[in-house]
Amino acid sequence: MGYRGLIETFRRFLPVTEKTPVVSLLEGNTPLMPSGYLNSIVGTGFEVYFKFEGLNPTGSFKDRGMTLAVSKAKEAGAKIIMCASTGNTSASAAAYAAKAGLGCVVLIPEGAIALGKLAQALIHGAKVLALQGNFDEALSIVKEITARYPIVLVNSLNPHRLEGQKTAAFEICDTLEGAPDYQCIPVGNAGNITAYWKGYQEYKKQGLVSSLPKLLGFQAAGAAPIVNGRPIKKPKTIATAIRIGNPASWKQAEAARDESGGLIDSVTDKEIVDAYKLLASKEGIFVEPASAASVAGLLKLARKGYFHRTSQITNRKLKIVCILTGHGLKDPDRAIKIVHKPKIIKADLKAVLREIGY
Ligand code: AN7
């Protein structure tokens, strides 16, 4: 069968033809991991799963959208792609541009993106400009430039991004042999929640699943425009990936929330860090802080009895999928900040034994 990226796997659901030059790093097909510890907290009537999108080639879910956006840009004869980014989009765009032989320009908020993501964008050869401003300002400049010059926008306003990202919903349904009952997901620019909803709906229309999940989106409390009902001028959170005050897909995210019967709520930085530590120490999964927002949200709702309240009584376990959007190695500084530093001791057998209690 050979190696296949998601365009090959889901070709019939995507806007590609034989003429489309497929630019792929073999993204997608990420594992859906059953939870151990978290499951015991949520309760016996539920099965909790993690869709670990941090295992995509550049370490985040952005690769799903980028394979299609870059393939279509190449098909259209583009020479340069451009995006604004809190980090992961720029890393992914830079990698796929490198593979495609295209130029790549990224605007990032100065001092506000995680170290790993910056390293990626730079090593893949993108032109990286650090803006003295936030993500929302960067995006508005990118929109203006790409509207006027022959440069292709690869933020999630590019519809091919969301087409590619919807394939994660297909994979979840294929693995579970049906749609989950609930899906927890972090919300930043709100493209991903929009893409998942599109994916689930398409699978239902095709008769491949018989039900749809409730979508439960989570913003960081200091960057929660959808929850608060107004744009946030100066969004603040340690989860830099979702430090976004005026999401591009705001309306579509609200539609996904309402049509699915779900909700969009906020989680505090403390709740995010607690979930981040819990995933690493109890599940063995290292994610970046923004990704832990989905688990922080799950824990918040579980505490409030949300799942028992909203679930129909059934004779089967209800399935909850948490989307883990990016790898923990993206943001090593955050991990180092919240752990105990290693103790420095002599290179001596006895000294080591003493430290480990013998
Ligand atoms: C790890 O890279 O917006 O709601 O510019 O990197 O679809 O924006 C990243 C977003 C969640 C939010 N988790 O997804 C960017 C960028 C991680 C992310 C989100 C992002 P959207």
C-alpha cells in the first residue's frame, strides 16, 4: 500500500484532481489513544480518548490543512505563501513551502511564540517577521497584502485549510466505527472547531455515521472573545497558541456550537497548567499548553456534572474525544518553568544511591 498522506487517503472528500501536485509530509493518521487516569475521573459510564495531533510531521494539527493549502497554491502557480501565526501555522507553512519549493513569509507577534515553533519556521527557511503587535494585528496585515499581491494566504481563512483539517473527524469516526458523543477542543482563531464540524456533517451526509457529537470548545479565560461576546483588544494567556482576541471563524464556531448542541466555555491559565501537568504525569502524553485547554475543559465540565446531565441514558458507554492539537516539545520553556530543576550532585555512586533512597 505504501505511504500515504491524508490527501491520498481521503481524496474523494477533498477538492483535488489528478492534476493537483500533492505536497505531503505524510501527515494525518494520528493515534486515538484511550485514556486511563482521566477516564477514572470522568466516571464509569464514559470512555475518554485523546486524538494526539501533536504527532503530525511538524508537531501540530496545522499540517492537515497545510498539505491541501500548499498543494492547491502550487497547482494555481503560486510562488509565495504567507500567514500570520501564533506559531504552529508558521512552522507548518514553512515546512510545506520547503517541500513544495515555494517561498514563505510569516508574521508572528514579537516575543509571544513558543521557542520550538520559532526554530521550525526559521530552519525551514521562511522569512520570519516579528511584529510589534499581537496576532490579530498580524492577520489583518497579512489579509491586506495577500489581497493585493500575488501571494497566497495560508491562514485558515483559506478554505483549503479547513478542508484538510476536517479529515481528523473522519479518522475519529473510522477508528471508533461511529461518531463520538462529545468532542473537547481548544479554540483560538476558531478554524479547527469549524473544520471538525464540517467533517462530521459530511460523514453523516454520506451515511458513514448515524450521529453527530456535541462540540465543546474551550478558550483561555484571558483570550475568550466568543465566551465574552466581544473581541478582546489585548488577549492574555500562557497558552500562546490561542492568544487570539478576534477569531477569523467566530461565526462558524458559534454555528458549530449551536448546531451540535454543544458549548464554548473558558478555562483559566491555572486550569490549563493543571491539565498540562496531569496529561504528562498521569497519561504519559506531553502536549503544549493550548492543547491542554481541551482537557482542562473536560475536567471543568465533569466537575459540574455536565456529562451526566446532558447524556441520554443508554446501555453503552458514551465516548468523549479530547483533541490534543500540538506537541509539548513545541514549548519547552513552559515545561521547564513549572517543574523542579534537576539536582546537581557529584559523579559518585554513593551520592546517587543516597539521592534515590538507598
Ligand atoms: C496547538 O498557529 O492560530 O481555533 O497561528 O496552535 O483553529 O485557531 C494556532 C492555533 C489550538 C487553535 N491548539 O486552533 C496559529 C494558530 C494549538 C494551536 C489552536 C492553535 P484554531
